[in-house]
Amino acid sequence: MNAPFKPGSQGGRDQFAAYLCDEASIDVLRPVAIELGWQPEKCNKGGLRNAVQSLSITASPNILMVDLSESGDPLNDINGLAEVCEPGTIVVAVGQVNDVRLYRDLIASGIHDYLLKPLSSGQLRDALQQAQAVFAAPKEQASGGGKTHITTAVIGTRGGVGGSTIASSLAWLFSKDARLPTALLDLDIHFGTGALSLDLEPGRGLTDAIENPSRIDGLFIERAMIRANDNLAILSAEAPINSPLLTDGAAFVQLEEEFRQAFEMTVIDLPRNMLINFPQLLGNVNVVVLVTELTLASARDTIRLLSWLRANAPQTHVLVTLNKLQASLAEISKADFEASIETTIDVTIPFDLKAASNAAKLGQTFAEANRSTRAAAALREIAAKVQGSSEDEAAISASSKSSLLGKFDLKSLMPRKGKAKNANAAVQAAE
């Protein structure tokens, strides 16, 4: 419901409307609405179901307040509301149930805020002013001109090399340090740890997308993704082990496309086995962070994956990342590893067990929990290289537009004087 604001979509829409079940709440709301410049008659009697009925035949307002007090299944009813709300609508829910899990589920479903009854004027004023700020903020972004979107896939050469840790850390760095709207897509459908590393429940968003690819649009993205912070949203799953992945991959490609419209950065935690069945996943990926370690098996698979990427995703910029480096315990040396894969390692992350344990205990990403460590510094280096890749692509694109004649050494194509004389003499002798 808090879908990205689209300029021109608010024509004919009211600024505010509310549907509350009891007169006491309406009496508290009306003075606040008048204070904020809204029409008091937009404070309607009736709860969530009345809101759905009304909005099914009229345009939804910019800011909508709904009462869940009479709803037996709030989450399901909220989904019904989402189907009649236009993109850009900010929804503030009101209810009587004081439950943290319900609050989190409502926020994950796209609700901006959830207020407990009995309502107070100060509580309502703060919530509605924040809703106004959220509604107004995207307008500035929309008028600021388009920015290059960067899609980054993080692939581990072996299980346990730390690909998921790096993926969640990169997403967090893009969202917090660079302040870029970022999407994290965890494609380990059954055993993904993206949401876990951010101390979040995975939700059903990704599972719903796989089961119903036709439903994927901007509104679905806004409702299905779980908000980790102001600039970071995650889409993941925790599918039952006895439920196999049945898809042709169309949902994943559609999700990537919607992410390009709604965010500036996309980070995909991509299990290597997904490349076998869904090679199209890397069709529009800009950067691949290939995470490896100093073992024989990882060296073999790094070679195979680099070869696959050259053949199937030549447009990607590959960053070979050596993780968990313990030089004294490595199976092979770094020099031998680079010689075997026939390329250099771009970034090296030292092994830091204490830092990894600290992140797990705090329920934070590795980069967030251990900012002062050498490992976190290496992660910031990767993030900087990924962000710099867009500038590199722009430079390459500019150079490719130069004249083809400029690429040839015309002097080298012309015969030298000595050779020209010999050639003429040979022609005369033949005659």
C-alpha cells in the first residue's frame, strides 16, 4: 500500500479519510484532522470492511486510517484492502490487540503504523504527521531524475564460504552508509538466512510470488517485502522442506524487473545450484560477487563458475572475493590459487570468528555489528567497488561510441616504401 509515489496519480484523490468503529475514537480524531487541514466529514463510522466497500468504487485517499477492532482476521482483511488501494496510499491502522507479532505482521504487509486504542490527540497527531512526511518524501525523489540501478548477485563457490553473510552485509551498507533504497532477495527458498541475519521473520512474500507470478507488480512488492530499515527491504522465504521448488523462474525475473523500478540497489543471495535451472537470473545482473576460499574444491568450482559467467553472463563485472582467510591453515597458497583460476583476487576478507559470533548474538548483519574490524573494512571495500561499477560502465559506454577508424593504426596498414618498390619490381618482371 505504501507503493512508490507516481506523479500525477493523486488527481481526484482526497488527502485523508478514516473509517473508525466507535464514536469516541472519531471524536478524538476530528479535531486533529481539522488542525491538519483535512475535512472532518472524512472521518467515517465503520471499520476495515466499510473501508474496502467504499474504496472499491472510489479513489483511495493519500492517507487512510482504518479500524481493525471488528476484524476477525486482520492480516487477511488488510490484503483485501490492498487490492482496492491505489499505489502511494499511506495506511495507518487502529486496533485493540496489543501484540508485538501482530504489529510486525501488519508492518510487513505494508501498513505504515499501528495505533492502540484508546486513542489520544498527541498520538494521532504524531502518527498522521509522520504519514504526511512519508507521502511527501517520494515526490522529491521522483523529480530528481533517474539514477542507474545496480543489481548485484552474491554467489558462493561452496556451501559455507560466507556468501549469505556478505550479501546481507552489502545490502545493509548500501542502505545505511550510502543511503540508497535497497532490495535484498534471498533465493535460498528453504534454508535462507537473509531475514535471520536481520532479526526478521521471512514472511510469505517470496512463496506467494513463486506461486502466483502474475500478481507481481509494484503494489505486490510493497506489501510482500519486509522492511529492515528506512532504505532496506527484504524478500525471502522459509518454505517447508517437503515442498519442492516448482517454478520456471519467471517469478524471479519479474521480481528483478520490479526491483529495478522501485529501488536503486538490488542484492541477490544466489545459491550456485540456481544457475543450473535458472541461468536467466543473471541476464540483467551488473555485478557478481564470487565468494571463495583457499581450498582445492573451491579452486575447482571458481574456475568452473568463472567459465560459466564468461559464456552466459558476459555483461557482468565479476569480483572474486576470498573470504575467511587463515593463511596458516589454508589448503593451498593464495598465489597458487590465483594461478589456478588465472585471475587475481579482488578483495580478501580475514577470518574473524569472534566478530561472526557477535553479529549472531546481536541479531545484526556482520558489517553492522563489527564496523571497526578488518573484515568489515573489506566488506566496505566490496560495497565501494560495486557502487563504482556503474561509473565504469558509463565510461565504457562512452568510449564505445567513438569512431571505428580511431581503433585502427592506419599507418600500419599502408605498405612501407621498401616493400612497395619490391612489389612494383615483381610486377614488372612478371609482365
